[in-house]
Amino acid sequence: MTPRCAYSVVVPCYCSGPWLAELVERIGRAMAPLGEPFELLLVNDASPDGTWRVIEDVCAAHPFVRGYDLLANAGQFRATICGLEHARGELVVTMDDDLQHRPE
């Protein structure tokens, strides 16, 4: 049985390795005060850099993070759809990976 999850945050990722760990930390800090179970889904859109390795690292460090690695570049929309298909939350939030908008 899948554990209850109140919120899912879906983030399509492309060439975001250098700042992805910061994004995960900030989302974790922003969600924790809600006091509800949440998950963060990071979908690597076949980034040519080390983004997938960073996703693997943050998944190992944070139990609320799940990662998906697309085999070919499908674009932001399809990467987002992949995350939505795997989301378990009652409410789902999508956001970009670039920290242009504050996760808080």
C-alpha cells in the first residue's frame, strides 16, 4: 500500500545540477511547517550535464525526493506530465527548476 501523501511537488529538470541541491533544501524547508506528508518529484529531461547524478544524490539524502530519468529529451511539458503521472499527492504543485521563483 502506498503511504498517504498530502502534497506532490513536480519539477522538470534540465541542466540544473549546480543549484538542484539548494532547490531541494528550500522546498523541504518550505513544506515542513505544513505538517503534512509531501513528496518532491524531480524529472530529468535527459540533461547532457550531471543533473541525473545530483538527483540520485538528493534522493539518497532526502526520503521525500523521488527521481525519474527520461531516456531522451522530451521537453518541459512532457517531463512535467511524467511527474504528474507518478504523483501520489492529494494536491499537486508544479514549478521550474531554475530558482527564478522562490520555492517558499
